[in-house]
Amino acid sequence: MSQVLTGKFLAKGLAVAVTTLMMGTVAHAETQEQKEIKQLRQEIEALKALVLQQQQVQQTQAVQIEQVKATPQQSAAAPKALSTKSDTEVKLYGFVRGDANYIIEGSSGDFSDVAKTNGQTNDKFVATAKTTRIGLDFKTNVEGAEIGGKLESDFAGTNDSFRVRQAYLTYKNWLIGQTQSTFLSNHAPFMIDFSTNVGGGTTRLPMIRYGFDLSPATQLFLAAEKPNSSAGHNELNAKGETVSVEHNKSSAPTLTAKLVHNFDDKKGNASARALVEVTKDESVNDRKAGWGLAAGTTYQVLEPLKATIDVSYTQGVNGILYGTNANAAFVHDADNRNIEQNEIWAVQTGLTYSILPNLKTSIGYGALFADKDSDYADLNAIANKEVQQAWLNLVYSPVKPLEFGVEYVNGERKDFNNDKFKDNRIGLMSKYSF
């Protein structure tokens, strides 16, 4: 009996223990699952917050991008350095340049002057920084019309003084002020020597010029310029020597015209030019017209090779082409008082070759030939009959703003008396452009 009771008691106790154990396990399992669910919910909430934050960042960036797009951007080709009260854009440019020349034989100046050389200077070293240049370009819009201008100076005036090279304004198709004569061209091979080459020129004159397009590739320029020719006649001085005395007057502007045409996808350009001026010899109270014609071309033969050639003819004109400045444009015969004009053919040609992107060389030739059989030659025998010049240079640019160059120039002039004078020199150049 007792054994039966004891067995029942043990069975019930075992059942209660098993039940208790199972309930504890279930309760523990439920508690662990709840913790995992809670942790998972927290992670989901954190992920939502991160996604929301990322969306806000993207929206902010999109707004900033639109603001940048809406902001007017300044043109890289024409940076606005500064402006005036009238909101005119002003661009500063120029260069600092130094030159040194060793004169083997020739003129005594800082640069070649073969048209005036007397051959008496030799074995001489000269140096200067007077070609240092500074300029300002102006641009503004007034009532839809673009107005521009230029003011450019250097230190190559008389006794190395500060001088104005160019000063002009532009309005629509008009140019008013001082700049290079319309009769001149850009068909000149590169030359380091600041005096420029025989057969070409850089003469800058006050003028009024009008230019317009005949076609997208062709432009025509018409100008009225300040007369610049000189003239004289022979007189005897106190020593009994024959000298030329200037008696020249102009009562009307010099008229010039230039036709410019680009061809072969702008690899080449050509020009034709004309000039007419009327001058008066006050000593004989008579007037005579001088005139000139010219044509030339520049062509990029190959990617690294550029060729140029230009030919000019002038009669009674001597103030524009370099090489004629030593001559009077006309003289008169003291006996019959006729005005006799100087007639000149001029040529300039050469090649420029880019050896490397930062290394180039040029070879050039320029010449002037006057009519030796004219009455002018008989009356002005000391004037130039021939002026010739050849040059070879090499220019190296280690970095973009810097240039260093060396050049040999060989020149000679001959007057109507057949007297010859040389001008040979070696030049060095350094330049920093800004």
C-alpha cells in the first residue's frame, strides 16, 4: 500500500517538474524572441533615418548644382581683369623685354637701321630694355552696340622716352585714332629685331577707318590717314655742298584701302592694298600725287611650316614702308622746277618653322629697289638705290610666358653713287609676357 502511494507521489512530482521545466523554457524562448524582434525594429528605424538623411543631402546638392548653372560664367577667352565706373571691361597686357646687340659693322643704334647705315660703327656692344610694352584693351556695350578701344605704350621714344604706340576707339565698323597704316600687311616672316625688316613696316598713324564684310571670308577697309611722306630739293650750303632741304606740305589726308581674304579653311590669308596722297612742294608752289599698290599672302604650308611673301610698289611715297625713310619722296629740279618722284619696288619673304612646340626658327629676306634711271636719281644721288637684308633666328620658350631668342642680321645699302654700307649684327632677346 505504501509502495503504491509512494509510486503515485513520485509520478505526480515528476509530472509537475516536467511541466514547470517546459513552461520555463517556453517563457525563456518567448523572452529571447521579443528581444530579437525589438532589436530588429531598432535597426529598421536607424536604416530609415539614414535613407532620409541621404535623400536630404541629394536634394541639397541638386539645389546647389542648379544655382551654379544659373550663375553667369565669365568668358575664358576674354578675362575681365577690372572695370570702370561705366562698367567698361579693361584687359591689361604687355611684356617685359630686354635686348642686347653685338654690332659687327653698321649703324650705331640699339637695333638694325640698314636704310641709314654709314658702316662706320664696328665691334660694339649695346643693350636696352626700351621695347618693354604695356597696353590696355577696353570693351563695353551701349544700347546693343559694342564699343572698344586700345591704349598701348613702350619706352622707345626719343631718348628712350615713354611714348604712345597705339591709341584708338572702335564703334561698330569704325576705328578712330592711331594704329598701323592700312597700307601695311601682316605678311612678314618673324623677326626679333625691333626695327622690323626692309620691305615691310610698322608705321602707326592717326586715321579714321571703316571696315565691313564683303563675305564671311573677305573684308574691305577704307581709311583716311595722316600724311607721312617727306620731300625736299637740293641746295648749296655755306660750304658749297649740295644738300637736300625739305619743303613739303600736305593739305589733304592720305587715302588707303585694304582687301583681306582668308582661304583654305583659314590656313592662308591674302591682301591687296592701295594708297593715294597729294603733297605740295612749297618752294615751287606745285602739287603732285603719290600712290602705291601692294599684295601679299601668308600660308600654313604644313602644320609646323608657315610661308610669307609680299610685294609693294610706291611712287612719291616714303613714310610708310621701312627702308624708304632715308629718301625724300620727291625733289624738284632747280632749273625747270619740275617735281621728280622716287619710284620703289619692295619685297619681303621668308619661312617660319616650329621645330618643337616651344622651339621655332625663321629665315627671311627683305629688299628695296629704286629706279636708278629716273630724274629723281640724278637730283638726289645720296638717296638709297638698293637696300637688302637677310636674317636667321631661333626662339626658345621654356615655359609659356618666357621667350629667349638669338638672331643674325646681314644688311647692306647702296646709294645712287654706288657707295655701299653694311649693317651686320647678332642680337639676343629675352621676354616675359603678361
